[in-house]
Amino acid sequence: MVSLDNTVLNVALPSMRRELNASVAGMQWTIDAYTLVLASLLMLAGSTADRIGRRKVFIAGLALFTFGSLLCSMAPDLEWLIVFRMIQALGGAMLNPVAMSIITNTFTEPAQRARAIGIWGAVAGISMAAGPMVGGLLVDTIGWRSIFWINIPVGLLALALTLHYVPESRADRPRRPDPVGQLLVMALLGSLTYGIIEAPAAGWTSGLILGCAAVALASLVGLLLYEPRRTEPLIDPRFFRSAPFSGATVIAVCAFAGMAGFLFLNTLYLQDVRGLDALDAGLYMLPMAACTFLFAPVSGRLVGARGPRLPLLIAGVAMAASGLLFAVFNAETSTPLMFTGYVLFGLGFGMVNAPITNTAVSGMPRAQAGVAAAVASTSRQTGGTLGVAVVGAVLAAGMEGGADFGSATGPAWWIITVCGLFVLVVGAVSSGPWAMATAERTARTLEPPQASPSPAGAPPHV
């Protein structure tokens, strides 16, 4: 449900833009207001769940997300829609990292846990890829507000299942709150995203944009100086001594930036340039969704059987090749070539999600599973936020300069291609023997000094 809401909105953007009289920047904010709040609060939600109870936080998140969806469906204008999307995201932030933490603390046998994580990652990837098709069907048959109505019965059903089946759990040694670190993360992501989105209209050298850049830089420096001094920081710098963990973070940002930018460009192109309605635009993107659906579980099985290296290499090659088709050969102008690009991107995105999830939590003590999973989820949401912000800013700048849609998207396609290349290179570097050795050393460093013995049959690390 949370992953679907990342992308289901894309295909509704033209309809919302007409009804709400919004600009390109306004459309960016309907997506990024959601992903920005998610990215800012995921780590706080993960550590809070470890401390006060994962089931409790998960239930609260479901209730708030469902209520926020109801509010979004009744939004009278763009400004209120953005506010309600932020409320919706408050609930969403309590769901993804807590769900992963529940999984890692329920499935203690390594192979079993790898399969469960693979299924969870596959569902998230499939949901994101299916968003345009689901959104197109709802927008054309009922209207754009129905993309929020669909969350209400799903949320209520999930709430009932959680109350009945999910046991309560919490960390033996939960982290203390880190309000300063949390504020610095919010300031960094908020100022960076706002500056990128508003720069085409305000001017890159305007006082507003330079002020955003200064706030982002100061927040980053503050995090780098403040967090290592804390005994229990919001972001433990030791996590990043693990090459697989650091690699998963970079790969998540790049893959989800590419995915968000890909969907943003294609849904606008298909409806605004080709003149398709929302349903037809969603059906055009069906090859991408189908490939993600088919290859996401394959990736999960490969990760469980052979590790993350092969899925990451396949993902990087496929995503980069798809971007090149659009950047070099103008694939959008030829339907067969465009479908080829969709198939390649769906294949790549389907393969990338499970290894991100698996490697992000490898080497982390189960007691901090919520925090480790939240860092991975934060990387995904940060990537999605930056993808829409950067690609939208490039598109807006090109069109304001007098270029047509096709010419204005050229640099954006190169950005998506580079994202795929980063997945390929970082995936190769962070999944070899040297990288695995750094994960083992990190696991020993993070183990609490007086940790209690693991239960019989349970491994000491996630």
C-alpha cells in the first residue's frame, strides 16, 4: 500500500493538473511531499518501534495512513492535497521499517528469513511498478480521487489482520531518542528537495535557492560532526563500515531515483504529448510492470540461493540500457523501441529491490533491525524524492528555455542512465569477498558488549 502510493499518483498527474490548475512544480510537490516526509521520519519510526513496541507502532501507522488517504480524496485544492499527502506519509513512515523489523524478528532461520525478505522486497517492487496501471484504470473509470479511496479498505483489512496475527516485539536494548539528529536529517532533505524543485522558477542563483543550499550543507556538516559523538546516534556511522550496507544505501538511492524519474517522464509524455488518456497510458507501461512482477520473486530466490551479486549486476545493466535507448535513440518516438525500454527497465527494477533489502540488514544485530531497515527504506524514499525533484527540474528548465518536451527530456534520460550505471558498478564492488569481510567486521563491532546468548537455533546477526 505504501509502495503503491509512491507511483500510483504519477498517471493521475495530468488530470490533477487540469482540475487543480497546477504547475510542473506543483505536480512534483504532490509526489515529493509524500516521499520527503517518509524519508525524513523512517529512521525515527524504526527506532521508536524498537523501543515502545513494533506492533503498536505498526497499528498506529496503518490507522494514520488510512485516515490520510481519506483526507487526500477530499482535498479541495493543490495546497490542501500536499498537506494531506504529508499526513498520509506520517502513517506510511511507521509501516515500512516496522514491517521489515517484524519480519527479521519473526523468521530467525537464515534461509527462511532470506525468502521472507525476498517476498517482502518483491511486493514492494511490484507495487511501485503496478502503480501507473492501477492508477490509470481508477482515474479513467472513477476519477483521480479514487486512487486514494482504494487505500481505505486495504488499510482496514491490514489493521484487522495485524490485530489478529502480528505478535508484539521490541528490542532488548533500544536506542535512545536523538532529536538533534532527527532535526538535522529533516533540514537536510527538506532544504535540498525544496531548492531543486523551486530552482527553475526562482533561479539557481537567487537568494532563496542559495539559502536552501546553505541550510543543506550546514545540516550535512552538523550530522557528520554530531552523530559520531553520540553513544546511540540516529544514524550510527559504524553501519557504513560495512561495504554491502553502504553499497545497498547508494544503490537504493540510484535505483529509486531512476524509477521515480522514469515514471514521472513517461506518464507526462504519454498523456501530454501522445494524447493518451490515463488508462491507455497505464496500459502502455504494462510491459514494465509485468517484468517487475515476474522478475522480483526471481531476484528474491537468487538472493537466497546465490547472494545479491548476480541480481545487482543484471539490474544495473538493464536499467542503464533502458536509459540509453531513450537518451541516444529517442525511444519514446518509436512504440516498439519504447516498449523495449519499458521491458528492460522493468527487468532491472524487478531484480534490484530484493538484494537492496537483504544486504542492508546483513551484519546488523537483530536488536537494531528497525534502525537498519529504516536506513534502507530511507535510502529508497530519498532516491524517489530526488529523482522526481531533479528530473522535474531539468524538464521545467528545458521547457522554460523554449525547448519542446522531447528535447527538454534529453538530459533527464542521461541522468536515469547514470543511475543505472551506478547500480551496476556499486553492486559489483559491494558484493565481492572483500565487501563480505567488511560486513563481518562490522557485525562484530556492532554487537552489544554484554549481549545475551541467542536462543537455540537462532543466529546472532540479521
